[in-house]
Amino acid sequence: MQPSESGTHNFIAEEETLRAQVYALLARLLATPPGTDTLALVRGLSGDESELGRALTTLASVARRVSGEEAANEFQDLFYGVGHGELQPYASYYLTGFLYERPLANLRGDLLELGVVRRTDVHEPEDHIAAICETMAGLITGKFGLSTDLPRQRKFFERHVVGWAPRFFEDLERAKSARLYMPVGTIGRVFMEIERVAFSMDDAPAESAA
């Protein structure tokens, strides 16, 4: 995904940068088979003792034991296969059971309002999980020339992410073909819950002053 006009980047806090980096990592791993550069990046990851941190550490450990050919074959089996892969990484499929349905049309309308267009070298529809994650990363960093306000991020998350992406990542975590991508599923599942809880806190009533 890219801005329809030249976007500008805003200064953002460290925690927001970390959020954007997780979305960008998921987008990179789910858009195309991981090449040499991506595998090198993943092999260098490390995490803390949180559930998300442990999943990052596991991903790095698995990546060190997987060759580029093995990673590419796994990606093929998961997302393409013969006819189609083990998983269908599209919002329309998860929400309706079919591709190119109303969720894609709704997403395209919202992307148009945001001034975001699909890159010419990308042939997947905009409701592919990689494009969704890339868009969230861009909304956080201001890549699309928009202010990085939480209400805009929350609206996009609630309309186009939380209703299906957690189930996709759970399915990826349990997929028969997933070795390298099993911890990717864990990262996505845990991170989606972190995001859901964080956005829901905006609804919590402020404590009244004593």
C-alpha cells in the first residue's frame, strides 16, 4: 500500500514505533515468501519474557534452522498450494466465506478516503492480511501523509482488522504446513489481542476526581 500523494512521516513515541514495527514485520512475512534479507532480519530478532517476546524469540530460533528453499515451500503450501493453499489470508473469505465480497468493497472505500492506493506491483486484493498489516503500520507512522491520531487507527482496526485477523492468526498457528510460520501465527494472535485491549481502554470511563 502507498499514499496517493507523497506522504510525510511524523515524529512518534517509542511505543508507537514498536507497534508499527510488529505490523510491518507481519506484513513483510505474509506478503511474499521470505527471501535472504527477510530471513536474516528474522534470525536476528530477540524478545523479552512476555508472550509476544517469547514468540519473537521462537521465530528467530526456527528461522535459524530453516533454509530459504524450505521457507519458500512452506509459504507456498500455506497460501497458494495446488489451487489454493491451506489458508485463505483475506478478510472477505473469513467474514463471508467468499473472495472479493462486501468487506473488500468497504475496505476500498475507506482506503480511498485515507488517500491510500495499492502499489502497481502488488496483485493481491487490498483485504489480504499483509496489506491490512501494512496499512496499520502506515497509519501509526504517518506514512500516508495523515496525522498519527489513535481514533483513525482505532476506526480502521475495528472496521477491518479485529473482526477476522485474530482468527486468521489462530489458524496460521495451528496450520499443518506451518513450521516457520507457526510462531508468526502466535505473534499475530497475541499482538491482535494487545491491540484490541489497548483500543478498548479508550472506552473506559475516566475515574472521577476524589
